[in-house]
Amino acid sequence: MGLGGYTSEEDVIQNLKDAGCDPDTVSRFLENLREGDKKDQLKVLSSHRSSLLDQIHRNEKQIVCLDYLIYQIERNRISIQFEFSKGDNI
């Protein structure tokens, strides 16, 4: 088993958890680590990294939408009056 600069498997697990890996991802990575399958270790990490980047991009788009709404409010460009009743689902 190649742990590199890590002193224990627990250190590797903690690093994966800190990176937001779910239990299935941790398990797949450890299985590849134990088998010495560096190629598949990198596939698992790359896949998780890609999903984190996708989430960042979704969040970034949401922030841009909020920034635009804030911009419009600050310039008094929103003049539509909305009426909501208690039963409205927003």
C-alpha cells in the first residue's frame, strides 16, 4: 500500500473527507490504493474534483443572478408591486 507522505490510512481517509468525498468515493479510492491502482485512484479523485467544480459553477451563476437583482434594486429599476397571500409558495 503506497501512502506517500501520509503516516496512516486514517490520514488519507481524513483528507478525502475534508475534500468532501462521500463514503462511496472514499471506499473506491481506498480499494484502488490497496490494489496499487494509481490510474483508478486518480480517476476517482478527478471525478470528485470535477463534481466540485460543477457545484462551484452552479453557485457562481446563482451569485451572478443575485448580483444583478441587487444592482437593479440599488438603481430603483424594480418597480413592479407584488402581492402575496399567506398561502403562496415562493
